[in-house]
Amino acid sequence: MRIAVVDDEVHVLERFERMVSGRTELDLCGLFETGEQLLDYLKKNSIDAVFLDIEMPGFNGLQLSEQIQNLNENIDIIFVTAFNQYAVEAFELQALDYILKPLTEERLAKSVNRLIKARKAVNAKGDLFIQCFGEFEVFVNGEAMTWKNSKAKEVLAFLVHKNGVPVGWERIVDAIWPDFNSEKAQTNFHATTYLLRKRLSEAGISHILECVRGNYRIVTDKVNCDIYQLEEILKNDKMKNKKDFRLIEQLVQKGYMDANGYSWAYPKAAELDTLCKSSIKIQKK
């Protein structure tokens, strides 16, 4: 993988260079002291990932990351900083990782492994399956993801439920934390989305979640999902084969996220149940 580093402290760049010198899976393409130098480089060269300091003279690393992704949205961003207060904003900018200085070889190795997983997953749609029938689950390479935070899982389920439509944080908190006041709900939202991004990054599937100008969405063309397959069948109002018929029957038998008890899913669950039962009756005729 081709990587670059941006930091206004020369000793940090030199230390980073020493730490990656023995890693054969990495090609260190450039060490830059300013964001301008990196942007000039990117106009003529391609890289896979960039490690960015945040607090630098001129425009900071957060601003720089936006300009990098404007040039090439496929470049992964890893922030390396002495300050932890930028973590939430960093992950809202779709950062793959957030490392606190001083950088250690052990922490760098963890970040590189995460980067490798992410790069492999970008074109590995077939290894990712999202299940909405019965219980909401995310399967990576055939194994269900584990979740330490149930609300992080529910936020992801809600975004899958919205089928790629961008959703602002206000609508998300109204669904997930309906009984919380605005301040408490917003605090919970930021903490939860941080954990969600971290979990997706650990699983190597951070590319499925997108945040643009504070609006969140699932990138639907990067996932396989049973409900998306079913809705495509219902939209066309035509079952092509027995597989389509079985998919409709499965929804009727298991329900839409029934096992999770998400109240925001109930109206759609009822609508899908009616549509599927109607389609089954028509097919049998």
C-alpha cells in the first residue's frame, strides 16, 4: 500500500519513517511538513492512505482531510495527534483511525492491520451481508459481528432501514433516543457514532458508512442486504424465480427486525408484511 505522512514536526516524520522501514506491505511515498506539499503531490501521484497530524500551521489536519477526499475519496485517512478532543469530528470525516501521540510501533501495527482490512473490503461486497429478516445482524466473512454497544448497532440498523437516504443527527436521535432531551440525546449520538465508526473500522467495513455535511447514510451499493433484495422484487412487482418467492416467504415468517424490538421499524414491518402476503397470494393464483 502506498502511504504518506503529514506533520509539521520533522522529528515525528523521521520517527515514522524508521518505524515503517521494515514493513514490506507499505510503500512510504512521502513525508510532508505541510498540507500544501501533500496536495501538490496528490495532483500527480496516487496513494492509498495518509497519516495526518491535526494541529498544524495554516489549515489543520481536519480541513486537509476534506481537501484530500475532494481529490480522491478512496484515500483512507488516519489521524495521528497529541489531542483527543478531535476524535468525534475525525470520525465524522470518515477517518479510518485516530492515534494519540506518542506513536508506538504496537499502535502503528494495529492501525496498519486495520488499514489492510479496509483496503481488502472495499471491493469485497460478497464478504459482507446485512440481515434484516428476524434479527438485525451484520455478517463479515460469514461471521456475525459482535457489539459491545447496542445503540451503535441500532444506529447502523436505522441507517440500513433508511436505504441510502442521508439522515441528519436530529432524525437519528428522535428515533433512537425519543425520550431524551436535546442536549442529552446529542451527547449520546456523538459518543455512539464514534463507537459505531470504530467498530466498523475494526471489522474492515468502514466504507459502508458515509457522512457528508452532518448527514449519515449507508452506501447501499457496497453491501448485500436481504431487505434491499426484497424491496427490489416488490418494486418490480414480479417474482422471477423460486428464490424470489422464498425471500418473500422468509420475510413473512421472520418479520422485519422483529427480534430487536426497534419501535421505529414497526410501520415498515407492517407495510412489508402486507405487501409480501399480497404477493404470495397473487403468485399462488
